[in-house]
Amino acid sequence: MEKNSLTHKEMLVEIKGVSRTSKEDAVNAAFRNLRAEIAKKDNCLIVYMKPTAVYVKELQTEEYTEKFLFFFMPRKKENVKVTLEVAVEYEALEI
């Protein structure tokens, strides 16, 4: 049996998310990118990850009214862009 290739690490990662519906969707979009950002920076296979702290660096919200044929059925929409800084503990497999 070989030695244990699983290592415990910590990292601070900046992730971004964009949504056309809500702030919640923008944050979810950002967290979907978390694993890829860690793997890109550390070049390893991530087995387990746990965010320990989340900081909102930037939040941009743009609200506008959308209308059908310029007059009918007005409804409010928003564009949301969020930038988060996340402290993550993770376990990686060194292959």
C-alpha cells in the first residue's frame, strides 16, 4: 500500500456570478464556479470542500421595466452581478 495522497488545504478564492433574475441566482452562479477556480489554481483533484467565510466584494443591481410591444404587460426585471471572496477548506487528491 502506498502513502496517503489526500492533503488538507485552505485557500482564499475570488469568484463572480451573474443573473438576470435575482441576487440568489447570482450567488448560486458564483458558487457553481468555486470548484473550477480551486482546481485551476491548485491543479489537483478536489474530493471535499467547505466554505468557511464569504465576503461580498461587489454587488451591482440594475433594475429595468420590460414591456411587450413597448406598451403592454410591463414587468420589472433586474440584472445582478456579484463578486465574492470565499475562504475554503478542501481536501485534494494529488495524482
